[in-house]
Amino acid sequence: MLRSPLPLAFGLACLLLGHARAAEPLPVSTPEAEGFSRERFQRVYDVVEGAVRDRQHAGASVLVARNGRIVGWKTFGSRDLGSGQPMEKDTVFRIYSMSKVVTAVAVLQLVEQGRIHLDSPVAKWLPELKDPMVMAGGTARNPVLVPATNAITVKMLLNHTAGFTYDFFAGSPVHELYKKADLWNSKDLSEFIGRVGRLPLLAQPGVAYNYGISDDILGVLVERVTGQTFGEHVRRSITEPLGMMDTGFDVPEDRRGRIASLHEIRDQGLATTAPILGVHPEPGRGIESGGAGLFSTVGDYARFAQCLLDDGQLDGRRILGRKTVELARMNSLPPGVRAFGPADGWGLFSAVRLDPVAAGEPVSEGTFFWSGAATTHFFVDPREKVVALVFCQHVPFDQHGLFTRFRTAVMQALE
């Protein structure tokens, strides 16, 4: 009996769709069809290509979309100067702190499900943080500590007001204690949170913005609440529904050849350098760091950013409710507190531009954005329906001020 060709045809169609999505993560249009000047849009490529040509960066990948459609996607230079491999559209990057946005979405999903609340004290699930102490003076060897006056809440971790910091910052004996704790060599997240629980806070919870390890702590919270590993939860609830097939805390062996190497400038010029913050592609090496551990591609992250622009849904798959996304894109910092400078606040998953005039950039109020330690960056302008990403692999972070020039180049091209 002859078998109907329909199942075969359907399977073939799905296969072809999968290949198309891998090459084109969003529908494709042209700059002029989506309200850009084609001539002025060329400046976006000129800025990024110039940084590569001038040997500021080994390579870069750029993607710009408007109204949900890609208007430009190009790569420049090399993903590894040592081997000469070119930067390509499917190159895999260490996105470091851009992982924080994904982690925040995972936490907000639990809020929507009623499993946690923004004002919940996290010690309910993380007893290691039950009685935090705050550094009030002294030295790393002889610290003067006082009890925290407030409990650490989920919201404080999301907006970096819980009092934690990073070991690579300086200016306080607390940072010395962080370095001594060697957090990134923990064998798993349970050991990580155990080490964190023995560290003092930089400030009283809820008082000041201090960028740090809060999202790594949130990763432990997700594990404790769900009973899943953090990586598995992210896969099931975010990356798999959104078709982000190259995003995860490790990279399958057959894809590791696509990973871009980190680069730095030495006396002899650009050269490859070792990864930082204990982020490795092999399973079981390092922790599933909610603040810095993800690998991704420009195409994958463009889908994620577009989902956040489209109020939490993409291609008929919803990962967050519309009102939750609206809340997350509002400034959540206490009155008078800013994130890094006078122009920006912090929502529940990223920085938010509050004062474009103070920033001196032609983006709209309410633009949200963030970056990664190896010079990766995205921004979303909800008013103009723009999503834009530029990914390099370079340390120190944004050494040559590429991101400001990139944002300006994208937005000046709008008609």
C-alpha cells in the first residue's frame, strides 16, 4: 500500500523551517521598508567595521531589527585571530552579564506562577542568607560588621540593591573578601551560595545600587523553588520555547568550533586570551552562573530581545505576561538612586534609559539595554520598535567605547 506523502512533506517542511530559522532568526526586510534611511544606515556598519579595521577588535557581529524584521545583519573580522577563523552569523559568544536578563525572566515567570513574590525574603529558600551582616568599617582582616536592618528580597536581587558586589571591583575591604572567597571555583550552586552566605554586604539591603552577584544568587533561588537545575529550567521555560537552540550554560561538542575566542590588546597588538569568570563550554566545568554563564549567538539573543519588545511573546509562544514585561521595563530603584550614572535606572531585568539628554544619545526614554564583560551589547527602543545588537569578544569591557557609537549610529538612521 502506498504511504501518503503528507507526513513526509510536513516533516520536510519543518526541517526546512528549522534551517531557515537558524539562518534568519526573525523575518527579513530592508532598512527603507522599516523607516530607516539606507544611506544613513550604512553608518552602523561603518562604525563597527572601522573598529575591526583599526584593530580595536578582532571581529564583530551586528544585527538590527525594526518592527520585528531584520534590516541589517553583518559580520566583520575574525572570531579567532590565532586560527584566522572568520566571524560568522552562527558564531557562539560568551555573553557574560547579558545572562542576567535571561535569569531575571526565569525569576519573573515564578512570580507570575505565584511561587515567589517580589517582596518575598529570599532566606525562605536560601537559609544561607538568613542573617546577613553589613560591612561598617575596619579591614578585610579585621572587619567591623553590623546586622542588616532589612531582609534581602527577590526584588532587591533583581534590581541590584541587595548589597552584593563583584570581586573584580575595588574600593572596599568587601571586595578583598570576595576575592578570597573564590566564588567562581565553587563546584556547584549550593557551594556557591554557601560561600556567599559567609560574606558581608557592601550596603544595607534596599538602600543603594551595587552591581554584582545578585543574579547568580537568583539562579540558586530558581533551583530551590523548582527542584530543577538552573540550566534545565532556563532551557525548558525560555530558550526552548523561543527556539534559541545555541543558547545555554555549556556548548555541545559538535558546536564548540563555532565559539569565538576572547581577545585583548597587548604590546604586540590584538591576541587571544583566556576566558574569565570561570565560564567554560564543557558540561560540569564551572557553575551555571545566572549572572554571567550563558553562551549564545546574535541570532538567538535577537529572538529573546524581540520577545521582550513584543510584551513577552514571539511566534505565538508566550514566556511572560504583557503586564509583567511592562513592570520589568520600568525603573525599580529607590527615589534618587541611579544605576552607574544620572541617565539610567534599572528595571527588573536590565538598565533603563531615564534621561536621554543626560546620556547625550538619541535613544528614546524607556530604552532598555545591557552588555556583557567580553564586549557584547543589546538595546531595545520600545517607542521606535528597534532591537539592535553588537557582539565582540574583547577584554577589558568596551575598551574603545563602541557601544555609544553603535547606539547613535542606529538611531540617527531613522527617518
